[in-house]
Amino acid sequence: EIYHDGSYNYILSPNAHPLILEGDELQLRAVDNDKYLVGTHGEAVELYYNNSKKFETTNTGAAVTGNATISGSTTLTGPLIFTPVSRTISGGAITATASYHTIIGEGNNHDYLDVINGGTAGQFLTLKSENSTKEITVRDDSTANPGNIKLDGTTKVIMNYDTITLLYDGSMWCEIGLATDN
């Protein structure tokens, strides 16, 4: 049943019967042609926000573009894989935009890391030197002025395949682990 009540248009499937729309591609769009949903037979279902794709099913699961907020408990049954994002130290600082960064010194030289900008309380961050022959010295806030990194000791040198993992408490990045390749 299709009708208009003077204010809204309706498509109804009464008596708890399913409403079936058939076609190889289904699109829901706004009057200005902005997409809400695109579903393609045998392929992806895509959801849009303000005409920007945010969620898509894939042959291996789903892909989310942007942030995903999940309430309640979450169970992961496969590996959690982070792709590193490269950051260059500038004035002793980097900005955390992901959970895994490779870092390089200014001019591809040995450098000091004193400040990590950005972050959300509870965020984990893993850092690795991008250049296997150039050391990055991460300094504790007690030796770096200003600084917002709290280490188990005053400095940590990372190079080659070394990584340091930190947790942001809302004001400080606190060391929770160091893995060295020696």
C-alpha cells in the first residue's frame, strides 16, 4: 500500500508481511541526490553520512571509515592489526593521529622526542623508529622541558626494530612496554 497522508508519504506492508524490493542494486538517496544507502547484489552494502561512505560490507567482513564508538563489551576473534602512520619529529614533538606510528628525526637525523600532541584518555600508542640507523631518544618529562612523556627511567633509545608502547592518561603518555631488538 502506497499513500500520502497530507504530510508524509508511506509504503506499508500490512499484516506483518515482509516488504520486498528486488533489483541488482538498491539505492536510497535524498532529493539532492546525496546517498544514504547503496546495496549491490553479490557485493557491498554501503552506508553514508552526509554523502560520505562510513560503513561498507566486504567479502571478509566490514570496513569503517572514521571513528567507531562501541558501547558494551566487544569480542575480537581475529588479530587486531594496526598499519603504521609515519611522523617526523618537529621541535621535539609529534602529533598522535593513530595507534601505531613510525617516527623519524628532523632531516632524517638522530632526534629527541619530548612531547606527543593529541590523544584521548585510555589510548594506546606504539612508536617505532622509521630509520634503522638513526636513533630516536624518547625523554621523560623530568628531563625534557616541556614534556608529557612518563618513562620507567629518564630516557629510552629506539632504533632498528625497537618499539615503545605508551598509554595516555589524559595529560601524560605513560610507558607500558619497551621491546628492543638486541
